Amino acid sequence: MLVMANGCYELKKGQKYSFNLKAANHQVILSSQTYESKESALGGIASVQANGAKDELYERKTAQSGQPFFVLKAPNGQVIGQSEMYETEAARDNGIESVKSNSPSTQIKDLIAS
């Protein structure tokens, strides 16, 4: 039986606006770049929703420390978000699969208003 992932986006504001995509287990699986406005951050969420399932938009990278991570880019090449650092390439690839399955989520928790 296939169970659909039930992730959500959390919109937040520090110095600038940003968002995290969280998996159903509440783990952050993608962190956005920063945005000047709330509207731009919401546009970033829309871009992840539209592009998150497209494998060709993921760049599989290795940090200087040797830890694997990934970057999700929009079709125009702009970075939308980045993963955490993983211990193994297999764990990174599982992270990508989690973003692919959770990215269509329409649940957005606005942490700015609270």
C-alpha cells in the first residue's frame, strides 16, 4: 500500500524571508534561499511545488568536508533551496526522494503571523 507523504512548508522571517519544506516526520528536508519580501518567498514555495518532482533539477554535490548534499534549482538555473549535510550519498539520495514526494504539498504554515 502506497502512503502519500504529508509534508508542509513553513514560512518564516528573520532578517529576510525564507521557508523550509518539512517531511511528515517534521524533519526539514529543504531550506530556501532568502527573499526580500513575503510574496517572493511564496513564489519560491510555488517553484518548489511546481519543480520539486523533476530529478534533472537536483544538483548532487559534496561539501569541502566530504559530506554529500543537494541543491534544487528552478528551470532557469536559480537556486531555490538546499538540503542539510548528509553522512552518505545514499542518505542524500533518500533526501531528494523525500523532497520529490513532499514538494506538491499545499500546506503552508505562516510562522510570520504567529
